[in-house]
Amino acid sequence: MTEELLEYLRAYFNFEISKLLPLDGYFKIEKKKKKEYLLKEGNYSDDIYLIINGYIRTYHLSEKGDEITTEIYRKGEMVSSLYSIMKKTPSDEYIQCINECKLYKISAESFKELRTKDPQWFQLGFNILKTELLKKEDRIRGFTKLKANDRYLKLIAENQDLVKNIPIQYLASYLGMKPESLSRIRSELLNT
């Protein structure tokens, strides 16, 4: 387990470890089924997941009860409810597997312990936060500067795997539109 985990940390976070800490007591492998939840709204979060394979989405419910996909995560990315962990409040979002997933799970407390033992783990935590903040900033800019069809074109250019592997209702919600609008945009692009 340790070698596979370190391989992912090196590949996706440029993480080199000077001395090998025993990680087996910190990380646990989990396999989740399609549509299984890692977290539901109203529950407290204490876990951080590294995705080995599969896709995960975060979403919240609108006042009408519609699911609004706020983020999509894939292989090599970390997913958690950082807000719930950092503020120690119940989550206001759901974290759900889109398809079958294999994950490494670590508790926030265990991650904190690793950060105390080795400063490289502190740097890894910083890099994860930085990546998440930049991802959210880019998403906000896309919503304020781009029209719906341009958001879709940007998604195609930057994240082709999402377009191929994520159901249209989640993609549409992620892009801030209805599935029928995304279908129309796709159709228009195919006919041009």
C-alpha cells in the first residue's frame, strides 16, 4: 500500500519524502460503489480522500431541491469538506461517487499528526489547499466572464476526460445550465 500511495503523491503533488514514515496506520484503502456517499449534508466531516480511480462530485441542494454540482474530482485529486473540517461545523454539501471508486482515506487528525512529524507533509497540505483555491477561483472567473457555450468549450479543452466519463446531468449542473441546454450546445458544436 505504501508504495502505491507514495507514487500518487509524487505524481500528482510533486511530493518527495526524505524519510519514509510508516503510513499504514494513517491511510486506509476504501472501495466505494457508484452513487455511494462519502459525506452527506448535515454530517460532520473529518476525512480526506485521495482518489486512486473513479470520479467524485460535490453538490448541494437548491431551495427547490435541485442538485447543484459544485465540483468534480478525479484520479490523483484529494476531496473533502474542508469547510466542515476547518470550521468544525456540519457539512452543507454532499460528496458522492459518480462511479465505482478506489480511495485512500486519512482523518484530518492523522494528517495533522503527519504534518507534525515531517514538514514535507505540511507542504503537501499547503499544496492541496493552494490547488483547491486556484481551482475554485478559476471556476468563479469562468462563471463571471464566460457564456455557457464558452464554459463548455473550456471544459472540453482542459478536461476531456470529464466530458467522456461524467453523466450529462452532472456536467450541465457543474457548468451552470440545464441538461437540455448542454445537449443543445453539444448539438450545435457538432453541426458547425
